[in-house]
Amino acid sequence: MKSTDSDGGACWSKWYRTRRANLLRLSGEPPAHLCSDQLNFTVCARYADFLLKNARISRYLSRHHPNELRKLRVLLSEFEKTCQN
């Protein structure tokens, strides 16, 4: 490894670049619009909760789509837990 003085810091910048690339490869690229994604998810979750409070919609989903209804209820309960924390 070259010293910082002899290469002008190029080895350190290369090290940071490869470190960042490896971290992104392992964890995935963070969303660019995290706040808008959270807002969209919040609106969708509240609307889904509103729809599930309707007896006719809830009855239809329980008859024709019970697995999806169960998944949606689990997702909404996790969302409520997150909002309360």
C-alpha cells in the first residue's frame, strides 16, 4: 500500500469507494424518496383500514380472498405497532 503523501490520497479514496460499493451491494441501495414512500404507505394503510371496517367489504374478502385478508390484517397491525412506537 502506498503512503498518502506519495499518491495524494488516491489509495484512501479508492478504499472508501470500494467499501461503499460493497456495503451497497450487501444491503441494497437506499430509497431516494424515503419520506414520500412513507407518506404513500401511510395513506394506503389508512385507506385499507377504512375499507376493512366496512362490513360488506370485509365479508366479501373473508369469503373469496381469506389469505389476502389475513396478510392485510397482519400488515396493518404491524403498521399500527410502528406508529405507536
